[in-house]
Amino acid sequence: MEQKSFLQNLMATVPKFLPVAAVVWLIVKWFGLPVTICWGMAGIVIVYAILLSIPSKKFEEQSFVKNVGFKTPVVLVIGAGVWFGAEYFGFPIWWKIEFLAATFVALLFFLTLDLKPMQPEKKAANWVIRLLATYALASGIFIGITDQLPQFDPGVEIAKLEKPPLKLSAAAGPEVIAAGRQVFQDNKCFNCHKVFWEGNSDRGPNLGSKQIGLYSDDYIKEQILDPRANQSPGFEDKKSKKAMPTYYGDDLSKDEITALVAYLRTLRDPTHMPVEGKFGAQWTWWDDKDAIAEGKVVFEGLEPVTEGLNCSVCHGKEGIPLMQGALDFRKEDNMDTDKMPDHLAGVPMKDWPDSLWYKRVTRGIDGTPMGPWGMIFPHLYLWKAEAYARTFHDPLDKRTEKRPVPPVPTKEEIEKWQADELFLDPLL
Ligand code: HEC
Ligand code: HEC
């Protein structure tokens, strides 16, 4: 074979890449991928074209092992370049891995190209077709693998690329909450979690009806970063246990997580007991033995988080009031206090709406020792204490049926909570 110069080689090689470039361009346009990918691919291919064009005297005689030995370091250098280049342009981890993989696929291709039985093909233009075929095969494998990964959606990744990263210093208050909602939406949390009436499926708990906002920042954060640490009640089956993706810790920045948690903290319902369990087989805390057991601890003043709060000091450990005038929880026909302007007449305690329980216990009763506990203590624990208080007139082991799960609040109802100022600010 006649020895050609580097320039001659290059001039002969570059035109062969034109169809490749055209096809890549078409694919990118067709799938609406960012054009940046084209530049990345083009860069990789150009570097290989140059390398291929370096004249090598005994190219044909090189053994396979030597060939690998010669090309691997080059590929490693290119790989590192691709990786840090992608890093520089702020590509997410998945894209970086794919770019790196593309570099290695190219190595594979050039290695097979140099295998002896294939040598004649090297000169023919049809090796361009083989390059395409190699990439098509590799892409097929990538897509096959990534398809198996839970919830990997290129659309989401692309959307993330096109958005500037969230920087919290520029935002505060309602802006942080709105940004957190956007993070929730962008990361397809709605695919598995409803938030009250909104969302696509009930694979995971409805974070609105569950009132995830009652929990601490740290608890919510841990459930997102390490979803296997605590299983949500009613989601202990094998499939649900593994459903929640474990990659959010890698995908989300610190600011994104902060915003996400700020948004989730707003998911509360001042008119209903929290609802647990899988859609279709749900129950409320009124009948939840774990919530009630914790409520007893709060009621008796033994919960460290609510140190200083002790319902039993006034209402009695056995439900026999120790303080004159304190409500007797053993009498299911007790009426709502008449000391409050929004007094609910004619409804016995056993039929009180959840909203009345919540309002009285969080806001207190004017001019009495029954204080606005909700101004001081986290509402998570107050709901539980209320669920326990009910057991004095309606013991858990004597119940014949559970309280019905309330219908999911509508958009209008939720807007009305805000308008009617049913939430205490700040939310505890
Ligand atoms: C593929 C489905 C799926 C996706 C996507 C998903 N989750 Fe989950 N998630 C679940 C399931 C199922 C559970 C209940 C089982 C468990 O606790 O792991 C759960 C549990 C949770 C919990 C704990 C609830 C509790 O009772 O303590 C939180 C909080 C949560 N997810 C938030 C999120 C957020 C935020 C996102 C998006 C960034 C998200 N999830 C995306 C399926 C999903
Ligand atoms: C310092 C004493 C005291 C403590 C502590 C206390 N209460 Fe009371 N509570 C009262 C008194 C007194 C009333 C009756 C007020 C009235 O109607 O005059 C009352 C009334 C109530 C009522 C009836 C509201 C209504 O609509 O009439 C509920 C429910 C209640 N308490 C729940 C609780 C719970 C739950 C706790 C613990 C988280 C608690 N209380 C802690 C003194 C106390």
C-alpha cells in the first residue's frame, strides 16, 4: 500500500464523515435534542479522523494487542476531555456517562476496523456505514439499559439542560416554594405522587392527603435522598418498597432539595386528619394504631419534641378531668365550647368535624387555660393527641368500622383554606 502524508489522509477521510454528520444532525433534529450534542459528537469524530490520518508505516502489520496498546491511552485522554468538557457545560451525570461511553464505542469501532480480515474495508467508503451501524447498535444497548432504569426520561434531562440551575440566594419565601414545586414537577414526582387532586398516578402516597408538610425538614429530606430508610405506611409490599428512585441525591443540587422540601412543607390540610396507605385501601389517623400510640405519649407529656405540653395535666390521664371546666373526653355527647365566636351548635363530640378538633387544639379557647398549642408545638403531634383523645369515648378495640376516608380536597377547597386563613403562620 502506498504511503500517504497526513494531509492527504485527512483530505481523504473528512468527506467520508459528511454523511455521518448529516445523519447525526437529522437524528438530533428529529428527536428535538439540544444541538450541543451535535458539537460533542462532531468533536469526537473529528479527533478520531485526525488520529486515523496520522501515517503509520507498519499499520497493517501491527498486532491486535499493539493496536489496543496504541489506541487505549489516546481514548483515555479523549475520554477525560469529553468528561470535563461535559462538566464545564453543566451536563448532568447521565449525559456525561453517555458521552464517555460514546468515546469507548468509537474505540471499539476503530479496533475492529484494524482487524486483519477487515483490512480491505478500511479503504472502501462503506466503513462509514459500519461506523453508523456501530453507533446504532451501541445506542440500542444504551436505550435498552436506560429504559430499565426507573423513570429515566431523556425529556426531563433535556429540560434540565435548558434551564439555568436553581440558585436560592436570588429567591426567598413564596419564590422558594414555587421553585420547589417546579423541582417536583421537573423530576416527575407527579408520576407517582398525587398532591391532593393533582398528579398522574397513585403508585406512591398522595403527599397532600398524607400531609407530608407536617413532618420535619430532615425527615422529608431523608425520605427523598434515602427512600428505603423508612417505608410509608401501607406501602410495605415488595413492588412499592423499590418504586421510589434512589438517584435524587445525585440529580438534585443542594438548593433544589432545599426548595423541594420548602414546597413539601406547605402540603397540609387544616380540615382533615392525615390519610395513610395506598389509594383504594386508605385509612385516617383516627383509626391508626401507631398514630394513636404516639398520641398517647404526647397527651401524657412524654414526647421530647413537645416538651412542656401535657394534655393530661388538665384533661386527666384516664380522661377524668383534673382541672375544673376542662373537657371530659369520656362523654361523646359533649358540645363545642360556647366561648368562641365560631361556636358549632348542636353537634356532639363524636360527630365533630376534624376541622373543629384541629382549630380548637391549635388556636385554643379564648380566656381559658386551653391554650393555642398550635402556635408553639408541631401540628404533627397535635393531630396524634386528638386521635388519642377520641379513644376515651370510643376505644380502638371496640370499634366496628373505620372512619371513612374523606374525599380528596378540590382545588377550590384548597384555595378557600388560604382565603379563610385556616393555616397558622408560620406553619409548625
Ligand atoms: C416511580 C415512582 C416514584 C417517583 C418517581 C417518586 N416517588 Fe416518592 N415514593 C414512591 C413510593 C412507592 C413511596 C412509598 C414507599 C416508600 O416509602 O419508599 C414513596 C415515598 C415518598 C416519600 C415518603 C412518604 C412518607 O410516607 O414518608 C416522599 C417524601 C416522597 N416519596 C417524595 C418524592 C419526591 C419529592 C419525588 C420526586 C423528586 C418522588 N417521591 C418521586 C414512589 C415514587
Ligand atoms: C392547661 C390545661 C389544659 C391543657 C394542657 C389542655 N387543655 Fe384542652 N381544655 C382545657 C380546658 C379548661 C378546656 C375547656 C375550655 C372551655 O370550653 O371553657 C379545654 C377544652 C378542650 C377541647 C374542647 C374544645 C371545644 O370545642 O370545646 C379539646 C378538644 C381539648 N381541650 C383538647 C386538648 C388537647 C388535645 C390537649 C393537649 C394537646 C389539651 N386540650 C391540653 C384545658 C387544657
